[in-house]
Amino acid sequence: MQNIHLRLIMHFLLVSLFIHCGSKPSEDEESVKGLKDYYAGSFLIGAALFPELFDDPISFELIKSHFSSITPENDMKWGLLHPNLAEYKFDRADRIAEFAQANGIKLIGHTLVWHSQLGRGVFTEEGSEDPNHLVDSETLLKRIEDHISTVAGRYKGQVHGWDVVNEALNDDGTFRESNFFRIAGNAFIEKAFEYAHQADPHAELYYNDYNLVIPTKRRGAIRIIKNLKEKGLKIDAVGIQAHWDLTFPSLEEIEKSIIQFFELGIMVMFTELDVSVLPSPWNMPSADIGTRQENYENMNPYPDGLPDSVSEKLAKRYRDIFLLFDKHKDKISRVTFWGLHDGISWKNNFPILRRTDYPLIFDREMKPKKAYWELIRLMDEKTP
């Protein structure tokens, strides 16, 4: 145990030195292990980000030091890349792809087909201003094909894997009544995977959704995956969005999800991990961005800092989660934190605007939190 403590102290001193000085680390400092190195034998460690982070020396070093994969938080979504039927804007996504290529980091494409954050006119007749004047199935599928072939084709060989379809289910496991589903039924899912494989045959392909730890929704995702496989379509993994809190979900349901999805012949990924410490207005967390709640004082209990007692609970929660992940590392290919540090986490504004949350393992000054050190300690304890 004494050796573990000594290694942690040295790690803390050296990581603090090069992450917070904003300058290029020396040869000795470059040998310091980051989070990705500790978990290199288990699974990829990722973070969601945006290109402005590359301009900040501290953020830049934090990404390079700790993460083996990156996911654009918004910049590869349909609406940002393809704002209307006649226009594509690739500058921001290109910059992320170039960063990943230059630094040997795996790039995850997020996301090809999603009902939210779409460009204008995806579902309507060209020139129509009536949102109820929907196109037929053939027209919609052609638009999906054009979008996927253009986007996945542009980044062919640069993207390690794509979230092909995102959030197609309700929590009860039924299909979400999006316009994709209203117009084309579940064929839009099948065709999206078909088009993605055609555009980049070597990229991994994923179905991604939140609350897949809920049995009813998990069963819905299992049906989607089985259907794709029965039709001979490529699917490599399921992405379980892990927008969780200090008590939800139970470790038992997380473990059931890992085992049941893996039994389908695919890998499991935890794609959007954050652990909120704030009270939820619902009985369980959600990631449906169309939902907002009123902000009341009791819903924002830590505006000036996180009490040590809560910080300890957060650290234990992360340790327990990663203990389970490590137990099933043969079934898990990636764990991605949804954000680089607390200050830019979407949880500060979801589901209630202007709150102060602390859901990640780096604080607002980009310093490692107790939760970070627990994840390092977990791996260090396994080292003789």
C-alpha cells in the first residue's frame, strides 16, 4: 500500500506540473501516465469535446495526456454539418478530425441519424414551409443516404466508429415517434446502418441511446440489434449513454446490461459518462434534450463549491462503476466522459438551466478531482 501511495503522489506532482503550466513537458514529464495509459489494457478512455479546446494549452495537454479517443460533442451532428438540404459545413468537424489524426487519437463520429439537432427541411417537400407536409419514405431514405454517404464518405479512414442511429427508443422500449419513424418506420434504422457500411466499410458501427439500463428500454435495443444482425447488417457495439447520478442506476442493472448486450455478439460501450451530484426533477435521470424544468433554489444546492462529503460520495460512485467496468473489460471497448471538465459540462444547464454541477473527474480549473484519483488508485492496486 505504501508503494501505491508513493506512485500516486509522484503522479499528482508531475501531472499538475505539465497540465497547469501550459508549456511543453520535458522528457521525464512525458513519461507520466495519463488515465488512458492506466486503462490501456481494459478499454479506450474518451472525452467529448469541441474544437475551441485545442486553442487552450491546458485543455490541449489534458486531452492528449488522458484520452485515447475523442467524440465531437455537437460538431458532427446533422444540423451542424448539414444545416439545409443544399449546404454542408465541414470546417469544425475537419478540425477535430485533423487533431485526432495528428495525435494518434481514435475519433468517434457522433451522430449520423438523430431526431434532434437536424438541418432544415429534412422531412418536408423542397420549398414547402408547412412542417406537416412530409415527404414519402423513398424521399426520406434517399436524403438519409445522401447525408451518410457524404459525411461518412468524407471521413472514411479517419473515423474509428460511428454512432449510426441515436435515441430511436422510448423508455418503454417502443419506437420513438420521430418523423424518421413516422415516415419510414424502423426501416430508417436498417437503411442507416446499410448506408454507413457502404460509405466506410472499415468503420465500426453503433446504436447509441440513454437509459438502456432500464429493462424495458434495454429489451427494445436488443430487438433493434437482433433485427439488424438477422438481416445481415453490420453492427459492432451498443453505446450506453451513462448520464447517471449518485444512486441511479444500480450496479446490478448496469451489469445486466453489459452481459445481455454482449451475449448478442457485440461489444458494449459507455458513451456519455457523467455522474450528477444534483437533485433530479424526475425519478431517474434522462438525456432527452427536449425536456426542461424550472430552476428552484433547492435544485442548485452547491453554487459555491462541492462539500467534501459529496465529493467523497462522487469518488466512491466512480470507483464502484469502474470496478464493474474493469470486471467486464473483455466485453467493454470504450468508456467516454461527456465533457472535459465540470465547467463546460452540459449538466450545468440540463435539465435545469444555470445550475452548478460537478459530474466529471476534472474540476473547473481542470485539476484532477478525488474521483480521478480513485480511478488511478483502482488500477494501481492491481500493480504488484
